[in-house]
Amino acid sequence: MPDSSKAQQEFLNRLTEIMEANLDNEQFGVSEMAGELGMSRSNLHRKIGEALNISASQYIRQVRLKKAKELLQETSFTVSEITYKVGFGSTSYFIKCFREQFGYTPGDSENHEEAIEVHETPVKRFQIGKLDKSDIIVWSIVFILLTNVFFIIFWPKINSPKKQGKTIAILYFEDLSPSAEKSYIINGLREDILDVLFSVKDIEVVPDAFMDQYKNSGLSALEIAKKTKADFILSAKGETSNGNTTVWFELLETKSGKVILRENRNLSLSNYFELRKEVAYAVVNKLKANLSVEEIEEIEQIPTKNLAAYNKFLLGVEYLHLSALNVSFGNSEQMALIQKAKLNFEDAIQLDSTFAEAYVRLGHIYMDILSSVHIINLSEQYMDSGLVMAQKAIHYDEKIGWAYNLLKNYYIHKGDFTKANEYDDKSEKLSKENIPDWEKYRLNFWRTGAMNDHYHAIENFYRYKKTKPKEIKIVPNTLQSLNIDLDAIGFPEVSQKVALEILNFDNDSAYFFRRLWRSELHSGNFDASRKYVIKSNSFSSNKNAYLLYDLFQFYFYSKDYNKAINYFNEILQFFDESEFPYQLVYEAGYIYLVKGENEKAKSYFNKSILEIQKEIELNRRAAQNYETHFSLACIYSTLNQKDKAIEYLVQLKKRNNNDVWLVTRLKYSPMLDNIRNEPEFAEVLKDVETKYQKEHEKVGELLRELEVIE
């Protein structure tokens, strides 16, 4: 009998010869390889899987990428030239695949000269006979994490305490198909599998907050399992050919290093929910976990019987996920993705009017994203639409926790904190997992920050940072929120250190210096702010409306009105005037007044007054913290209506907490010059400064206690 390892090596040598001869042939794929070897596609997949633990298409891609890496490091060929030399028809797709394989772009290859082997260590294939239901595990993964810059929706799910011997990590599954046409189904299935397994109290699932760092890390499944201290690890790879998706999946036991389940299955919408159940039951059985009646019901439950509706739902989730990857909130590409998500959720509801999950996702879009527009009436309409969607979701599924979270956000927006807390309690009670202390600190950081409670936000962040597992990375949007809190309460040195941490994540020098200049500007340090403005502009290849608004404000408070109005005119290229925040409108009005354009100034002031009065009537957040009253004081002071200006200004004394930016604006806003010598102005300034200083000192004691500052 021939030696199996020798035969396997000969097979691998033959694969290498064939690939070298066809490396630059873009059309050379699995079918062509199978033809060269005189075997079927399925046999080729099986033999490569047995030898290398990867699929045939993955093998072909890895060989191409390995050769590309060698050419980049050893020759002077350009990226475009190498793209075609290794059989890629598109440079952009080549760069995408290269980054996924090696963790950096082809252009950065000279800084990464370490050798990376293409093939994994051959693994003996676990032989499975006829499978029962509990042995079938399927595919799909790519989590849907919708924590965009302003809203945290999916919190990492943790069960505690640790279940001895029953911890599982789920790798990000790979879609090996060039077109990725079925990725949204695969990704959605993984999220569903996670949700079901999180509901099983006898199993601990390693959260995505741990798993993120291992995406495209190059580590093997076993290495990742050991690093996450998981007892088992589930992985999967899929490929779509001629419209049919095949998935190869494995369940590996960490302690023995053995694959205890390996199989391939077809995946389609028609068997989607059945596969989800089979995955859950297979994992439960292999981990020898106990199931309660309620947990069985959770596994068996399906969100809709209408497969067309669920297809639309999964597409919507995918577009939302893609929109969250756009770090510049509000850009046209991101908003186009959000609109696509919205349309798909609407289609899902049209196909199934009882689809609770579709209602809650649509409610999230209305309330957490679209309502951020500066047109007050439109913003309120979006908030109310979000309220209706959340109520409908609860009507069809009273256990859908996210809907109660939306209701909480709605009533925070309305200033009704009693109702907000009521719905927050309901949301927590419906949570499927026990949240550890470090995660509670993180959640409370976002909750208190949303209410401008800077002290408790900062306290919760540093408690979170101190108690979280070291494997958990603090993501940039969390650091960005902390940066804002520290700026607000007057600790620019600490906030600038946080800005440096953000720079290490995003490598965006323009935004780094932008954060520094805002920090100095808010503290009234105009000279230091000017230095950072110049540096930020030197790094900015493209300007957006938010950057231009910051520049406008800097030059407004520096009293360089010509530059300020130039930036205002640039902002006009991005938005219609009706979409501007009213603060920008009335400050621009002041500049036009200084320049002698009285009618234009008056028009801008009137527009702002109408918008601000709407804010107050609706008791929106700006009215709750009296920002609206400060704005009206600025406008009426400029119009020399001193009594009205003082009437609104004294309302600031009702604020419990004040930030340094309010102090700076009171001291330096040119719009308040007409009332600056009034006794009431001095009283308000003293009150605001006293409250701010008290809060500043309180936070200082906290930061010293936490050893953040000396």
C-alpha cells in the first residue's frame, strides 16, 4: 500500500507545478485545475481539504497572493503590474485580497518583510458517518456591529461566571467567492447563531469584542482558541458557484487540538432557519450543555415565515453594517448605504407586516441616525417615526429588548427621564446575558455621556478601562467620546493624550490636529489653537462640512471675519441654508452685520430665532440644557435689544453643570459685547464659572484618584 503522506506530497507538488504554469491566467480557477488533474471539482476540494484544511479556490488565491508578496519585496514592479502577473483582473480587488491575507496593503510591503506561509499545517480529516441532526453545523459569520460614531446599539454579549469546559469562540467566517453575492446571507446567519447561543445559559460565547483583534490576524483557529481561552472554536468558509453556495465548517476542541466535527453543506434561504437550528443543537450537544424549555423555544423560534421578507431584512442589516464602517459620519456614501438599508427594511415589512425585527431596525434608522438632521421639524418627524416603529415591534414581539432601548432614547430626547428609566429597566430585564461589571461601566459611560454628565462619564470610562480584560480593545469612537468629555470639563492635556490614542488607531493626522485645536479653542487658548489649525489644514486633502464648520468657528472667535465668511461660503457648497445648525446661521448673520450687509444679517437672525423657538416649544435637548437661551441672548444682544438678551441669558443660572466652552463663549463671543457691562451679565458669568470650576475640581480629584493625573 503506498505511503499516504508521500502520495499527498506528490499531489501538492503537482498543484504547485500547475499553478506556476497558470499564475498569470485570470481565468484559471477550480474547474481548470480539476481538468488539469483529471478529477472532478468535488474530488479536488476534498483532496485539498484533507491536505491543507482549505478549499481549492482558497488555495489558488493564496498561491497568487504569496507570489505577489515575493514580487513586491524582490522586484521593482508596480502594484498594477504585479496584479496582472499573478492573475488578478482588478487592482482594487487585488489590494483588498492582499490586505485580508497579510494585514497590510501591497504599497506597505517594504515594511513587512517577514515570511508568511500560505499553507496551514495538514490536518487529518475527521471521518463522519451518517449525521444525525445534532451533528450538522453550518456557516456564516461577519457580525453586524452598529455602533456608529454617535450611537451604540449592539453591546458585546458576555455570560458570567465562566462555564467550565463550555466556552466557545466563533471565528469570522470567510466568503471565498470573488463576487461575495451571498455574503449578506452568510453574515446574517452568523448573527442569528450568535444570538441563539448567547441565550443558552450553560454556554459561554466569546464576544466579538474579543474576536475583533483576530480578524485577518493570520493565526490558526487553534492559536486563536488558546488566546481567547475558549474550550471550542467554530470556523467556516464558503464559496458560491453558479448561484449555489457551499460551506465548509469545523468545530475544534482546544484541549486536544482535534476537529470534532467537519462537514460541508449547501446554504440557501430555503434552508436558512433549519440550518440555524442545526448549528445551535450541534454546538449544544458537542459541548454537553443543558437546555431549558425556554431555551429550546428560543432556538426553534423564527422571526418570520416569509423568506422574501427575511431576504430583504438581511440585505438591510448588511447595508447598515457597511454604513457603520464609514468613520466619517454623514458623508454621502454612508447616507446612501443607510437609505438602502431603510428601503430594504420597508420592503420586509411590506412583505410581512408582523415582522418585529424589521420594525425595530427601521426604528433605529429613524431615531438614532436620520433624526440628527438640523431641520427641527424633520428631525422631530424622524423621532416620532422611530417611536411608532418601536411600538409596533413590541406589539408583535413584547420580548424584543432593542425596542425598549429605542423608547428609552426617545424619552431622553423629550426630557422625560422617568419614562426613560422605566424603559431602560425593561430593556435590561429582557437582556439574554449576565453583564459583567466592566461591561456595565462601558454601558454607563455612554448613558451618562449622552446626558452631558461629564463627571460620571469620565468615572465610568476609567473604571471600564481598569477592570476590562486586557484582550478587549477600546475602540476609537469610545475614545472620541471621552476626548469630548475631558475637553468639556477643562482637561485639555488629558484629552490630547486621548487624541493621540485615536491617532494610533486611524492614522488620521488631520483629525488629530483638529481635535487638538478644538480642545485649545474651547479652553480659550486661541494662540495654541491657531497653531493646530494650520497643522490640520496641512494634512487635509479633502474638506467636509464638519471640518469647515470648525474652521468657521475658530476664525469667528478669533475675530478674523473675512476668513470665517469664506469658510461659511464653502459650507454652502455642501448644504442648503435650511439644513444649517442655527448657531452657524446667526453667527454668519453677525459677520454680515459687521460687514454692513444689514438685510442679509436680519434675515439670518430671524431664521435662527424661529428655529430656536421651535427647539424650546418641543423641549428638545438644547432647550433642556438652555443652549437655546444662550443663543437667543447672543442674537438679541447683537440687535441691541438688551432686556430680551438679559431675559434669556439669566436662564443659564438654571443649569446644574457647565462646561468650559460655555465659559469661553460668554467671555469672548463678540455677539455679547452690547450687554457685557450689564450687572446681570456679571452675575451669570460668575454663576457659570463657579459651577464649572466646582465640577472641574471634582473631576480633577477623580482623575488623581484614578492616577490619570498627578
